[in-house]
Amino acid sequence: MFASLRKTLVESHVAAVIVAAMLFYALTGICFAADHLLRSLILFIQLYANHQGYRFSSQLAFHDPYMLSVTLQLVTGAAGAIFCAWLFSRWAYGVGPLRSLAPYREKITRKFHA
């Protein structure tokens, strides 16, 4: 008999790699989104502290919607990756993504101290 796709993915550890890759993609998206938000906040504080808000208002008017759209795109991609990791993990293992990766943590961490 042929094995099911789910059983084959779990036994070959491909499912764990897929879940870990999706969670890593979500983490990088969240970090880049936070970076974009911090850069725009620092720019605003810098211009406000120097009392140059009126002189650079045309640049901020163009720059802020772009930064907001990039940040929302990154956050949406991260949320989608988290949802896909959760959905795939529930289908393959029957538990969430962090619980499905928990057995591999014990295999990766060293038990012996050098």
C-alpha cells in the first residue's frame, strides 16, 4: 500500500523544515517591519527636534505613505506565514507549530558540556 502524504512528510522530517522555514520568514518580516517603523519614527523626531517640520513637509508627505505601505506589506506577509505554519503544522502533526518543533529542540541542543 502507498503511504499517505502526511505520514511521509512527518517521517522524513520535511514537515518540520517547512514549519521552521515559515516561522523564520515570519520573524524576518516582523523584524524588517519594526526596522521601517523605527526609521520613520527617528526621522520624524529628528525633524521635529530641529524645528524643520514645515520645511521638509513635502518630503514627509511623500515618504510616510510609502513607509506605511511597506510596513503593512511586511506585517501582512508575516501574519500569512504564521497562519500557514499553523495550518500546515495542524494538518501534519495535529498540534501548533511550536509544539511540533519541540522534539527537534532536544535533538539539536547538546547534552554534554565541553
